[in-house]
Amino acid sequence: MADYVLKLFISGNSARSKRAARFISEIADEHPDIHLDVIDVGEDSEPAEEFKVLATPTLIKTSPKPQLRIVGELVDKQKIIDFLDL
């Protein structure tokens, strides 16, 4: 199992969702200890309900604890890396 588990909640093919998916995927590709799940809430809303996601894009670090979340524009890779303490 990966050391970090990230869940990225997006909404279809919106520009914000596409940008978020691209940037977070790049971070995951650069850090082999990250497992990334990308969840489109339009196709599967159950995980969004489980994690109480109210807006997209939302990135949630579920492991290791503590759980962290970032909501909104996810385009500054270094800020995301720093926030997640990677």
C-alpha cells in the first residue's frame, strides 16, 4: 500500500476539474509513495457523500492521518506539496 492516499473529487470535464486532475496527477507521478483516486461526482456520488464533499475540485489526503482537504483551484503544485507535507 502507498504511504499517501489521496482522493481527488472532480465534476465532469469542467476546466477547473481538468486542471486539478492534471496537476494532482503530476504530483502523484513524481511521488511513487502516493496512491491517487480520481472520483467524478457526476458518475459516482457515493464517495462524495461519504467524505462530505460540497464543492469540486476537492483533494483529500486520507492517509497518513490527520486527514487534510483542499477545496478549489489546485494549480500551485508547490503549495499542494507543502500542504500535504510530501
